[in-house]
Amino acid sequence: MTTHPADRHLRYLTTPRAAAFAGVLFALLFGAALVVIRTSVPGSEHRLRIAVVLMPFAGIAFLWFIGVVRDGLGALEDKFFSTVFLGSGLLFLAMIFASTAVGAGLIAATEFAGQGARTEVTEFGHALLVSLSDTYALRMAAVFMMSLATIWLRTRLMPTWLVIVTYVVALCVLVGSDTTPWMTVAFPIWVLIVSLLLLVRAGVIDLPDAERSPDTA
């Protein structure tokens, strides 16, 4: 016996309020992976392998974070800025995954060729990893932040101080991504701040009235 479509009780999908925890999870996983990579010394392939394992889960959490932010825009979403926002976020994620895959290949090559082996292939792989992560992925992260800050500025969905901080951090990442490898950590810290603010505004994290600013009420 088939059920007529009119007899079904269909419901609209809604974003869970706690989905903003995905941004917190991304910040913690991605930040931990970056710290492991930046503090690793030659010969510590076991530490690099930890970062390789963490990155896919961080990427999944980042996709959820993008979905939560876009859902918050609702009817105020603009096609132009949303396209730049979504495209830059996906490009950032794709390049991070690609650089992580290159890193996994370098680990395998080192184990196969022996410790301390330096070949043209490993040099090429290292240069490719640095270019993907520090040059291209970081600049896509900066575009992601700037486009989102512009959306918040025009829609007034987020506090003014967050918009200003986002522009400043995005500019620093855009200009200084090649100067210091630790500039990468600025992005997950920013995502963590945004996620916590989204959780507060969604009522998942409750603040006393004295601590709640007019912009976040």
C-alpha cells in the first residue's frame, strides 16, 4: 500500500542551534594540526602523521561552519558576496586538503627512501606544500573573512567590533602570509571567536545580562 504525498507530514529542515559548535571543533582541530606541523622537527614523521589524520575532520567541521554562517544570513543573503564567501571558503578547504595530501606523500617518501634522504621529488613536494598552504590557502582564507565582514557590515547581523577585527585580521593574513608561518593560526582563532559569538546569539551559551552587549542581544 502506497502513501499519497498529501498524507505525509513533511517538515522543513532547520539548522540545529548547536551546529555552531562545528566552528569551535574546526578551530581546535585545525589549530592543533598547525601547531604540530609548525613545531615538528626533521625526523618526527609520527607527529606529522597526527596532523594528517586531524585535517580531514577539521575540514568536515569547516563545511558545517560555512553552512551555519550562511543559514544565519537567511533572506538577507546577497548572491554576489555569498558567491565570493562560499567560493573562497571551499577553495581554502580544497587547498588545505591538497597540501595535507602532499605532506602525507612526503612522509611516505621519507619512510621509503630512509631518514635524511633529500631528493628532487621531496624538494618539489615541500615547495608545493608550502605554496598551497601559506601562499594560496591563506589568501583564500583572507578573502573568505573580508567577504563575510562586508556582508556583516551591510546587513548589521554581527557587532561592529567583529567586523573591524575581521578586516584587520584578513588584511594581516593577506599581506603577511608569506612572512611568518604562524600567520596561519590567526584564521582558526578568528573562526573560534565567530563560533562562540554565534553560540551566544543562538542561546546555546547563556551570558548574564550584564555581560551581554547591545550589539549581541
